Amino acid sequence: MDTLTRIEQALQNALALAEGTGGPPKLAAALRHAVFPGGARIRPQLCLAVAKACGDPDPELADGAAVAIELLHCASLVHDDLPCFDDATTRRGRPTVHTAYGERIAVLAGDGLIVLAFQALAHAGRHSPARLPGLLSIVAQRVGAPTGIVAGQAWECEPYVGLAAYHRAKTGSLFSACTEAGALAAGANPERWQSFGLFLGEAYQVADDIRDVALATEMLGKPAGQDIALCRPSCATEMGLAGAIAHFDALLARAVGAIPPCKGAPALRALVRAESERLVPEATVRAPALAA
């Protein structure tokens, strides 16, 4: 089974936990709308790639960690899109959850995905119970306060935030959860994998800043120009487009350099290279920026 098929099947199994008989049908539909069809699934791909690099002795536990992180990511998108934050009407080329189902259901769907993430991880830990407390702690720390993705969103409500701290909290923290949880699910030391995730996640947020100003709404699948419209910290605004691209490349180089020595290192480096071209493609972003 290829990695993406493995991820989609694990997500389907997790959603089934929330779709039992007797529940509110609109909520069940909203949960599924938030998760399927997904984007690139880079976070669960990264988690499983690290687990594989470390031997992947318990695939069910690795799947549980990957699914938990992707569900938390989906929950954050549902909440980000709400009128009180980004007020976005489209996500991945489709109506956002609050546009399709209303604000009340969207809030509950986001909350439900957070609970489901930890439920799915706990369910997957039955064969390796000794690793479960550590996994739960990693995921919770990388999502909550003071430096997780909740903090990343909260920084947008403050009068000032440093760009690097904002990027690390909003995106880097969950990427760190991917690399740390993937390692621990396979019985490896998660601390050795933290820097790889943090650098890659920060690069991913810089790429998001670049794409927000360089690509049109129809290419993004969500409204473009949101950083300027909402006065959010942006690497593209502070450094200019060419400077932001150079910073993105530097962060990716640091991420690759932070991959611990292992048999799976070449595959991880290949994943980073593929993501680089997908996120900041030569034809539509790099060449026009350098020509400007």
C-alpha cells in the first residue's frame, strides 16, 4: 500500500469513530467535509516517512500519530476560516465548512476534530501502550499554549509579534509534532528529530506567505492576498518576494541538514525537494519574482 492510500484509509477509519448511529447528521457531514478531499497531506506523509526511516515497527501506532496530526490540522483550518478570523469562503477550491454548514456547526466540527484526533491516537496505541503517553504529550504541546498552533492563531490578536516566533507557532510546531511523533511511534528518540520538523514547518509557512502574494485565488484554492488584507505578519511583506524566496530556500537547507543519520535520509531529502518545487514552483513563482 502506498503512503497516500495508507493515510486516506487511516483517516476513513478515524472518521468512522465519529459517525456512529444516533449522532447529528449535519455534524457528521461537516466533519467529513473538513477532512475529505484533503490537500497534499504533507503532515501525515512526513510523520510516516520519519517512522519508516526509524524502522516503523508498529505501523498502526504510526498511522494513529499521523492521523491525529492531520485531524488537528483540519480542525485548525475550520477555525481559521471562520468569520471571526479569516472569513474565508473557499478552501481547497470548495466552500469552507462554515459557508456550507453554518458557523455554529463549523465551530462544533472543529472542536469535534480535535477530540477525534486524540481518540484516534489513543485507539492506535493498544499494541505499544508505553509509547502512548509520550505521543499524547508531543501532540498536545505542539497544538496548545504557549507555543503551539493555538498560540500561532492567538498571536494574530496581539498588537505585535516577531515573524519567526509567529511562523514557528503557527506552522513549525505541528511539523515538529510530525517528526517527533513519527520517531517516537517507531521507538526512536524524538528529540533528535525536532529541529528537522521546526525548520521544515517554518519554511512551509514562508512558502504560504509567498504564495499568498504571488498566486491567484484560483491557483491557491482559497482567497489570495489575505495577509495584507488582514494585516498579518508576512515574510513576503517584510523581506519582499525575492527575499522571502531566498529565506525559504535557506530554511529548507537547514531542514535537510537537520535530518539525523539513518537509512531513510535519502527518501526524506527527496520529500523535501519535491515539496520545494510544489510550494514555490519555478515557472509561476521563482522566475517571475527574479524578473521583477
